[in-house]
Amino acid sequence: MSRLSKYVFVTGGVLSGLGKGVTAASIALLIKSMGYSVTAIKIDPYVNVDAGTMNPYMHGEVFVTEDGGETDLDIGHYERFLDINLSKDNNITTGKIYSVVIEKERRGDFLGQTVQIIPHVTDEIKHQIELVVRKYGSDVAVIEIGGTVGDIEGLPFLEAARQLRLERGPESVLFTHVVLVPRLSTLGELKTKPAQHSMQELRRIGIQPDVLVARSSIPLTDEARRKLSLFGNLPPSHIFSNPDVDVIYEVPLRLHAQGLTRVLTEKLGLNYVEPDLSPWAEYVEKFSNPERRVRIAMVGKYTRLTDSYLSIIEALRHSGTSLRVRPDFIWVEATDVERGVINVRDLVDSVDGAVILPGFGERGVEGKISTIRVLREAGVPLLGICFGLQLMVVEFARSVLGLSDAHTTEVNPETPHPVVDLLSSQKGTIVKGGTMRLGSIDVRLVPSTLAWKIYGGAEVVRERHRHRYQINPAYLRAFEENDFIASGFSLEGFPEIMELKNHRFYLGVQFHPEFKSRPLRPSPIFTAFINASSSSPTH
Ligand code: GLN
């Protein structure tokens, strides 16, 4: 049972992409650092049941939880800031709420009633929030409502939040609003009008923000703060400046330095305990003062929206920071390689390592395969993740085994050499939502291999998965005879990790180690890769 049950809602105004998730995660971290148990919930007002069926260009990466939830990327921020594992229940969508309400209606739970947004949908929203709080027994839940205040989709969630405040009282429910305060380049002045309107819109639906976090390119001026206070109807001491930073883990430090932790405790009736944020300060210091830099090619097909690969970027930075190495990313759009816009040979001298990124479907595949070939032959450290590993396998079959039409059946179902093929568990699966091989699953390591050393000699490790295809074990012998060996297997016996002997670093994983990387506890796979890249001959 929850002991305190306090709720902090985080809403956003003016426009999306303001870093609401980072603000919510920072608030959760500050409360956790005082010794309270905290959980974090992301509400996504879209009608999809989960993020799994969405193109990354729509919403950034799909973050996979331990229990196999395909969730919004903000869940990744929460896990990294709080250093806890969350579940699929921590991501609530309109799709989830409506499917439950409609199921209940069909079952006859509301017999005789007209089923309405208020109270039935709003009750279900409050119920699902409550289920999460109860499941973890959390003192405090930080609940981020996605989108922007004023969106039609978000209204039932804001209404549920308003009701919760009415039911539980202001000492139990706090509203934080995150707004953009733009700076006009012509005048150099911070403009508060859009933020004023957004707060007005919130008040129109019955929500008065208690705390305002202002995102801006420069620190908030006194004048801007005065206006936000007056028109937002909240004291200047409850307005926090959150200017752009180099590293997101600086945000909680900045908010704390301005007194946010104290305001949160006063408003929620919590005991103030001076939080120890020194590990975070140390992380920021190390990140900001690297001893070396490495250039990492990021080879994928969603490279025009780098949020598509957020957890991988974060994981590379976590590992880099632990080694005092700053990774600089060179984005390689695979379709540009196919069109000849990028010449892969130029990469050989201009990068220290490359990541072949995860993905689905045909677009960009040949570009990735030709990139892999050139980098493998040139001895550039290379890490393949999921689809990246699968294409490393296709490339090797084609170039080294001489099977020129080898392929994954995902791209060519008719290939005579299906070196990557549909998982047997997936055969006959037609429904696309939530049906991949998902979540944390055991991987057995082969002693004395590189992978085994990377994981410190562990017998079995658990990593998160999201795939339908696998390396076809029928070809394994041929690969291994050519030094491309499997160093990890699923318990069912298919290869999960492949590595090339006699190469500086050439390793691919079927799983996604990025989802388990934490700033203060980086993933060993990424650390080994950054280490190999930063000890390249050009350094
Ligand atoms: N498309 C591949 C599969 O389904 C790889 C998935 C991924 O990269 N996450 O197996």
C-alpha cells in the first residue's frame, strides 16, 4: 500500500519537445533523493494502445521495459534518472484507457448507464494511475501528461488531474507547468505572452499551476519572471528557469539550486531532507571535461530525427563519461549511402567507430550492408544492435561465405540463403501490436569469448529484446569456420551475440543493451565499444 500518495502532474505549454520528460524525471529524482519512494508515469494522449506500432519519425524511439512494454521514450528518461525499472503500466495512453472502458461496457459493468468521458473515462484514468502507485507502494507519483495544453486529446487527462486535486486536496496534488519562453533574435528580449496564454488555458479548465518551469535559451530575466508571476497567478519564487544545457543530468542540479526541492516539500507537506546530488554533479563535471573525444558513425535510416535512437545516444555517453571520453556523433543516413551522397570510404579515416543501428524493413538496407563491409575490411570498431547484427550477418554471408544472394527473410522472403529468418515463435503471427519477442530475456554467454569478458565472466545475462527475426543456426558452422563466432545464445539455442576474431572490435547483439544503461551504471557492451574506438590508431 502507498504510504503518502502524493501526485505531481507535469504539463506542457506553447509547443511540444520542450523536454517535459527531463523536467518530470528531474522532479522525481529530487524527491527520490530525499528518501521517498517515487514512481513516474507517462500519459500519451494518442489513440494507439502503445508506441510499438509507431514509426520513430512520429514519436522518437520505442523504449522497451523489462516486462516487454513498448513505451514512450520518456519512460527511458525516468529509468535513467531514477535508476529503477518501470513497467508497461507506467505508460498510459488514450488507446489503453478506451480499450478497458469499452471492454467493461461490453461485459455489462455499466449496465443501464450512458458511458461518458466524465465520469467513466476520467475514472478509468484515475484508476490506472492508482494501480501503478499501489503496485510500487510509492510515496509520490510524478505524472507527465504528453502533448501541449490546448490539445483536444489531452483534455480527459487534464480533467482527471483536476478531479484528483479536488478529491485529494492541494497538499496531495501539485501541478507543474513547463513552458517555452522564446527570445526574439531581433530584440534579444524574452517573450512571456505564449506562456501567459498557456497558463490561462489551464485555468480555463480548472487547473492553477503551482510551479512553473520556463524553458529558454538564456536564464530567465527578472522582468520575464515578474510578468510570468503576475499573469500566471503564482509567486516569483515558484517560477524556475531551465535554460538549455549541454547535458540533461544538469537539469535537476539547476532546479535544486533555485530551490525547487524545498518548494515541492512545502507544497506537498513532505519533510525536507537535503538531497545528496554529488554523484550527478560529478557526472556532469566528467561529461563536460572529457580527456579525449571519439567520432562515432551512427548508421541508420531514421537519422534525421536523432530521438529515434535516444537510448543508444545516452548509452554511448554514459559509457564515454565513465571513461572520460566524449563521443561525437556522425550521422550516416543509409539511404544517402545508397544514393552515393555519402562515400563510405571517406568514413574510414573520419570515424573511430561505428554503430549499426536497429530498424525494420527494406529502406536503407543495402546502404547499411555496404557500410558494414567497408568498415569491417578497414578494421574500424563496429557494434551492431538488433537489425544491425542481422545485417552484419547478411554482409558476412555475402562477402566472406560467397553467398551473394543471402538475406534476411524480412527483406527478401524468397532468398535461397535465409541467414536471418523469422523466429519460430513468430510463425503464424498476424497481429502487429505487442507481438514481437519482447522484454528482458536470458542470454547464455560462451566462456572465453569477448562478450563473456565484457560481461565480467558472467554465465548468463539478461537484456531487453524487441525483434521477430533471428540468426539462422543452420549457417552458424560456416560462419564460425571463418572466425565469425557466436558468443551468446538464447536458452532455445539461437545465436544472440556474434563477434569476429582477429578484429579490433566487431560485435553484434540481438538485444538492446542501451535500454539498461544508466548514467551512473553504464552498459558494459557500450563501454567496451567506446574503449575500443578511443584506442584506435588515430588516437
Ligand atoms: N527488424 C528486425 C527484427 O524484427 C530487427 C528489429 C530491431 O532492430 N529492433 O528482428
